[in-house]
Amino acid sequence: MNLGIGLSNLRYSSLGVINLLCAGFLAYCYGRIQGKKDELMRERQLHE
């Protein structure tokens, strides 16, 4: 949702770029966290 807002704001303000950068950074961090979580879940199942 934040990416959509950032794209729509690009035409009107330079804050759209900042919004897109923040949204991209948060999406990247979320992906990393999900990857670590999945890895830990697989490792836990292996040891059970």
C-alpha cells in the first residue's frame, strides 16, 4: 500500500521518492525477517 502511495505522490512532490525508499527498505527488511523465520522453522523441525 505504501508503494502505491509513493508512486502516486511522485508527480506532486519530492516526498514521494522518500516514501518509495522507505517502503522499499521496509519490504526488504520484512523479506529478510521472513527468510530467517522460515530457516529457523526448518531447523527446528529437523531437530525434533
